[in-house]
Amino acid sequence: MTRSLTLLFIVAFGTTLSFYLLLSVVPLYAASVGAGGIGAGLATGALMLSTVAAEFVTPRLVTRFGYRVVLIAGILLLGAPSLGLIGSASMTAIFVVCLVRGLGFAITVVVGGSLAASLSPEERRGEGLGLYGVVCNIAGVLGLPLGVWLVAHAGYPTVFMGGALAAMAGLLVIPAMPAREPHAEPAVGMMTGLRNRALLRPSVVFFAIAMAGGIVVTFLPLAVGGATASLVPLALFAQAASATAARWWAGRVGDRHGSSGLLMPSLVVSAVGILMLVAVSNPVVVLLGMVVFGAGFGVAQNASMAIMFERVSRSGYDAVSAIWNLAYDGGFGVGATGYGILAEQTGYPVAFASTALVMLVALIPALRDRSVGRGSTTRETDSTAPDDVGMAACNVDP
């Protein structure tokens, strides 16, 4: 732990808490103003759509303006717009706020992930990323159930105000944050990183798991229904707590034994957890399913990120962080939007079962990545290899 890493954790905790406080609440708010399940899914989809778009350009913004300026902009875009939801019952206003907050969230997570990797010793990078993940996941542990609980006991305006304050508190420590360190090589561009199959395979696997995460946080409150509404905060807490412990554990194990062997098991465990939600009317099964899914999700978060950072030099950290978050947030958005449409036609249990089956399709790139990882490492880093655009190519901006 260094002073710089501690300051990063303060910012990451506040911005992540802001994000998760509103993540399940805004879909509920959209449904409460008459938008229904489709509107709730589209609200999360709008948030993730703008997040994905901003993640493409954030590495270039950092290269031009530096970490501090870009991070300040991200905090303001994430925190301030939530105040616009106070007193507004318009779906247009909800979508606009979600779009703007998505821009801010993209900036904060891309910069945060890159800094976490840069500030951690290389030989303990997996554990450093795991600790960064613990900080973020603790914010999720608090934010997801707290947002739903506050709506029931204090109303929507309190949650919207809390989301703004949590994010903007990070502005107090930004002046002491480290600036961007100069690199010997040019910074890696997003398109170069996206052409690298060694980075794409773990990100595709994580995309499938993140898709299920977007479904859970958006639709579990609606799927459970009012009869057992008290179950929702507990289930969301169980999922976030399980993910937090699993993410830290995966970092420690990955540093000692390698992270590549953790990715495929995390996918299977996550799919099993989602499949258990078919019994959405059974509170015990729902809780167990959320614990199982959280465990798989947490391991996948750390393993996929660690694998991707291992495959680039330091000049590629911004691009890797952006691609990983692109998979995370793109999966959230696709899951929330697609599931809302599907659930309207089939009902929640069938839609949960379908989601688990779709997730297992990602076993194909997971198996491919594992088989390549067991082979010669030069295959992944040789820019002339036909299967992968490797490390050498990643060090030249397109």
C-alpha cells in the first residue's frame, strides 16, 4: 500500500458507490413512472451504451490531457447528472441522465483500472488488482442493497442526492493523484488492442458473464416481486459480498499459480448461479444462486483482467483497461436490454434459463484461450503469428 494507491482507492470507492447506488434504483424508478420492464431495461441499456462509447476514446484523452484532468471530468459527469432526476418523472430525462452518467463512469473505471495496474508491483499485480477490486466490490456490496433499501425508507430523491455526493467527494483528493508516467513506447490505441486475439478471448468470456450481471441487478427486483421484496436487498448483498471475496482470492491464487486456469471454471460457476434463479419464487434457492453467481463473477473479474495485463507492456495498460471495461459494461447493457425484451415474452424463469445457456457458448473462446496458454508463449507475442496480433503489434498506435 502506497499513498498513491490509497488515494486511488478513495476515488474508486466513491465513484463505484455512486454507480451502484443508482444501478438498480433507476430501473425501478423508470418502471414506477409507467415504462414497465422494457423501459427499465432500456434505462440500464442507455447507461451502458454511453459507457461503451466513452471507453473507446478514454485512452486517447488520457494520453492528451493526463490522468488528473480526465478523472475530474469523469467524476463530474458521473455525479452531477443524478441530481437532475430529483422531481423529474420524464422517461426522456431518465435516458439523458443515464447517457451522461455512462460517460463519466467509463472514464473513472478505465483510468482506475490502468492506475491500479501501474501502481502495483509486477510480481504482485494480480493481488493488487484484486485489492482494487475489493474496494470497488465493497462499494457494490453497500450500494446495490442500500439503494433499494433507501428507496423504500427515504424515497428516490435521497438516493439521487447520495449518488451525486458519493462521486464528487473524490474531487477532494484528485490534486494529490499521480500524473501519467511517460512511456518508452507510444501508447497503445484501442483498435490495435481490439485486433489482438490474445486480449479478445478473455474479454469475450468476461462479456458473457457481465451480461448475466446486468440482468441480475436490473431485473431481480422485478422478478422477485412485491410479495418477497425484502429478499432483494439481501440477495444483492449476498451476490456482491461473494464476488468481493472471490475477486481477492483469485488475485492471490493467480499470482502464485497463474490466472488462465481460473477463467473457464468461473464461467461455468456463473452460469450455474444464473440457472438457479429459475426457481425465482423460492427465497432460499435465489439466495444460494446469487452467492454462486457472485463467486464466479468475482473470479472472472480478476482472472480476465490479470490475463490481459500480462499480455501487454506498460504502454498498453490504458487500452487493456478500456477493453476489459468495454466487455464489462457492454455485457451489462446487452444483458439488461435483451433480457427485458425476452422476459416480456417468456416470463422470468425461462429467460433466466436461456441466459445460462447463452453464457455457456463462451466456453468456446475460453477453451481456445486455455489451449493457447498451455502452448508456447511466443505464439501469443509474435506479431507474425497468424492466430494473434501479439505484443509487438500492441506497442504501435495504428
